[in-house]
Amino acid sequence: MASSSPRLSRRLGTGDAVVIGLGSMIGAGIFAALAPAAAAAGSGLLIGLALAAVVAYCNATSSARLAARYPSSGGTYVYGRERLGEFWGYLAGWAFLIGKTASCAAMALTAGTYLWPSRAHEVAVAAVVVVTAVNYRGVQKSALATRVIVVIVLAVLAAVVVTALTSPVSHARHLAIGADASAAGVVQAAALLFFAFAGYARIATLGEEVRDPARTIPRAIPIALAVTLVVYTTVAIAALSVLGPHALGSTATPLTETVRIAGMSGLVPVVRAGAAVAALGSLLALILGVSRTTLAMARDRHLPHLLAAVHPRFDVPHRAELAIGALVAILTATTDLRGAIGFSSFGVLVYYAIANASAWTLTPAEGRPPLAIPALGLTGCLALACTLPTASVLSGAAVLAVGVLVYAARRRPARQ
């Protein structure tokens, strides 16, 4: 049973929701995910990107239809609970919290690595503190900060694309699909690139703070996803045309390497700064979304109920934000970037699998999408999850199992 704790105010319009989604998606992923994806897919990188986009589109469509019907904080935690039962909602919320908390740590570490490599962890922790403080002051300030960050990142990416495509070392032949593109490698690349697409969930988790959510959310999610796909495809083509799939797959900083090889070394510091800003933008929106899911689960007492408090002045779930900020800071100080990304991807794919299963149960009168969309989304999420590194799958499954045990232990006294 949901708690009667204070509700959040509806202050965000379509433009704000789109910007928050863009801030989550057009972030550090495009600066970091291209290299491991190219290493996996070779010259099939663009096919992997297209596959990730198809799964993301299905997930986004399912999420948008559900968010329009259930416009409250929590995202798939709420959808799973209402459509599949309390356990599935809880499992979705748990998967989201563990996956996105790890993602927050990954974004903070990315910013720290680009800003000050030798002090990456210290800078990352400081970034978490600053971003948590910004979110604490209110969602409108967060939306404004995200808007500025999106503009900066898009400008940097535009500079990379123009530099690469006008360079004399750019070759269209690098875009041709060769024998090095295996089906397994393409699917693995899609799983890695999906990490960078998953930010549209932030729009759905803000459902309680969006004006006219039945209209705003279904509009904002596909707009944000479409813009992101165009940006990612353009950047991937630019990087491939200069570096080729093999060189792209062997560098840790693909976009800085792109402008360097293209003959514009002076842009390298700008691209590094852009990567750091992008990571901070993603971190801003991620903490915003994770805290709202924490709020929803605390209202239902799946998490400590004290986290359900809403600040009387700033109108934000301030205790949830502080708790998530503290947890992310601890992870940031102790975790590894690659491990955080793999672990996050597993949790997020489980989350969206439950979203698609929930959308499947909608009736046509409730705005159900064509059944092929949630079916393809569910199948795609499970297939991509299976291609992740074994360590990520095992650790993710283990933490999910812990969540199931916690749920079972909590429910047992109620039945006695």
C-alpha cells in the first residue's frame, strides 16, 4: 500500500523533460563507449549502434505509454507493481537502484579521469558532493544546469564531427563492413552502447514533477531518444572515418584521439573538458532519477520510510537525495570504472525487461503500444544482458538475489 507522504509539485514542461533526458543520454557514454564497442564489433560498430537504438526505442515506447498512465515518481518500480504485482515492481526498483547507483559512480569517475587522472577518485567524490548539492536545491535548478551542460556538450561534439569529416585523413572506406564484424561482437557492442542510451528513464521517473504527464512524457521520451541517436550516429561515423575500427577500438579516449589524428591537437583539451562536463551532466540527471525511485520505494516501505520525506522549501526528496549521494560517493572512492559500467548495464537491462513486460499487459484502451514493441524490447534486453562480461552478469545476479532475499524476509512476518 502506497504511503500518503507529501507529493512533489508539477513544474517541468516538455522542454525541461527533453533536456533532462538529453543530459542523461548525451553524456560520458559517447566519449567512452565507442572504443570498447568498436573493439567488440570491429567494422560492424554502426550495426551495433543501430541494434542498441532499436532496443532503446522499444524500451522508450513502453516506458512512455506506462508513464502516461502512471504519472508518479518511481518509473518501472511503479509500472511493475501496478501491472505485474508487488514483487516485480520491487525487483525493478531494486535493479534500477543498484544499476544506476553504479552508473552514477561510473560517471563521476569518468569526470575525474578526464579532469585530473592522477587524482581521479578524489575529484570524482568532490563532483558527487557538488551535484548532490545542486539537486538538493530543487528540480528546476537541476533542469537549468542540465540545459547549460547539454549545450556545451553538443558544441564540443559538433567540433569533433566537423574536424573529423573535413580532415584529409578521413576515409569513407573505414565505414565499410568487413569480415571482422561477427554477430556475437555486434550484439556485445550493442550491449555496451545501450549503456549510453538508457537516460530516457530519467524522464519517466520524474513523472510526478511533469506538467500534464499524459501528454508531456510520451512526447519528451521519443524526442530525446531521436536527438541522441542522430548525435551518436554522426559522432561514430566521424570517429570511424578518421581512426578506422581497429584504432578506434584500441584507444581509451576515442574522441580526443580522433581530433589529434585529424590534425587538430589544439582541440584535445577542449574535448577533455567536454567529456568531463558530459559526465557531470549525466551524474546530475542520474542522481535526480535514482532519488525519485528511492522516494517511491520508501513510500511503500520497501526502503526505510524516513527517505520518503519531501523538503518543505525546495520541494525535493531531500533525504533520499542525500542518502544516494552518500552511497555514490562511497562507491566512487572504492570502485573500478569498467566494473561499474558492466554492473550498471546488467541492472538497467533487467529494469527495462520488466518495463516491457509491464507494457505488454496494457489494454488498447490504456494506450498499449503494438505488441511487437514490448516483445522485441523484452527479448532484446535479455539478449543484450547475456552478452555482458561474465563477471558483470554474475555480480549483478548475485546482488539481485540479495534483493529477493530481503523482499522475502520482509514479507514472511506479514503472512504469519
